[in-house]
Amino acid sequence: MTDQNGCPGTASKTVNVIDVRGGKKNDKVVICHKPDKQANTLTIGGDGVADHLSHGDMLGSCSLIPGAAAIQNKAIKENETELAFKVKLLQNPSAKYFTIRLEGNSNEMVRLRVVDMQGRLIEHKDKLQANQTIMIGSTYRPGIYMVEIVQGQLRKQLKLIKTTN
């Protein structure tokens, strides 16, 4: 997608789907009912679902089906990895340069690419490491630039605005 300034951007999200149908004819819904600390798996009619969800019950069985735990753990690990890779941009907009702080706990190398609004490659850095601060943009002309920072499968995008002195 493109914003009002013509800057491109993308996003992605992993969604894990669990079948919550229940009953002999699959015409009911399985929920995890949590009245206090003990949880019970119930199969209820569709008309009662909203009421159960409104007081904290969850869709699906309280005990995960075989294989679902592995999927859930993988999603948690992916989320932790994504949270562990952070990019901080200081002084934006800037008339001089931009400071970017790469933070993370992975040893995978980080790649940085800067393009202008016409998609032309302005700067490219390979083999950067997490927990490193870099400065870019001191020679950029005033304008808007897009930065893509990639570590393994994780990707972050930033928009830089270079102003005049």
C-alpha cells in the first residue's frame, strides 16, 4: 500500500486457526469456561457464545489438541523474536544526518537499504550487527527517503525526512 505522500509500506501478521465446532453434528461451539482458577471445556449452542466471551471465556478447548501446542509455541517464539529485533530512529526530520539504533539478541547480520521516492537506491549497508548505532544521510539531498532494515525473516521500514539547513 502507499500513504498520502506516496511512501510504500507493507505489514504481515500470522493467524493460527483452530476449529471450535463441537457436538455430534458440529452445530455447537467449544469454549474454555474459566469461572475461577479451574477451567472446563464446554460445548454450547451458538446463541450463548457472546455471553461466555463477554465474561472472559475463550473459544476452543481448554486442553490443546495434539499438535496445537507446537503451533502455539512456534507463534510465541516468532513473536518473541520479532519483539527482540527493534529499530530506533533518532532526530527525524533532520537537516544533518539520521541516527539508527539496531537492537536485538540474534547473531544474524542486518541489511540496510535506503531508497528515494522514485525507488532509486541511495545507500546500502550489509553485514551490520544488532546492538549497533549507525549514522546515515549526511550527504542526502532534502526530501523523503524510505529505509528497509532486514534481519533474517524480520523486516522493518522507516521513513526519513531530510530538511534544509
